[in-house]
Amino acid sequence: MRCVIARYPFDLTRTGVLASMKGIRPELVTGASVTIGRRRYPVKQVGQVITRQDPRDFTAGEVVRAMTRLGFTCHDRPEGAPEGAGGPSLLHTAAALLGGTGPVAV
């Protein structure tokens, strides 16, 4: 199937994606994710592996669209995660645990 990710055309197949992701350890899922085989990967990680591009060059939506068209199951956010998971409140919590007062602007 031909799809465009970061303005570049790619010919992707389901078996090709499965082969590319084989042996790749999933990173921590904090946002959109896709189930490939028995593992759940962040869509940006999948996009990086299958396109060999920097994750900043494409959107999660582009990868979700391609993976959905190939028949993979995509998820909006981790199950049980609050709506604002990973936001500024997490930074304040981490800073408090480390004895600081919050994030510092540099």
C-alpha cells in the first residue's frame, strides 16, 4: 500500500511492518500507540523504524492513518492514563520528589 509520511511516499505492507518491528523493544507509551504482533508501540517509534526518518519530521496522525489502513489496531492513549498524563503537573511532581520547586526556564 502506498502512503505518504512526512511528504515522502512509502510502499508499506503488513508483513513488511511486522518484519521491521521484529526484535524492536517498545518504548514507554505515553500517547498514541499501535499494536503490532503482541506488543504495543508508540506510533512515533513505529514511524521512525519504518521510514528511517527523525520522529520530528512526521506526525503521529500520519503513522496512525497508515497503520490503520494496513489493518493494525491503533489506540489514542494508554489505558488507564489520565487525560493530561505527562503534562506540567508531572514535572512539578518530579521536581518536588527531587527537592526542587518546579521546572526552571532556561
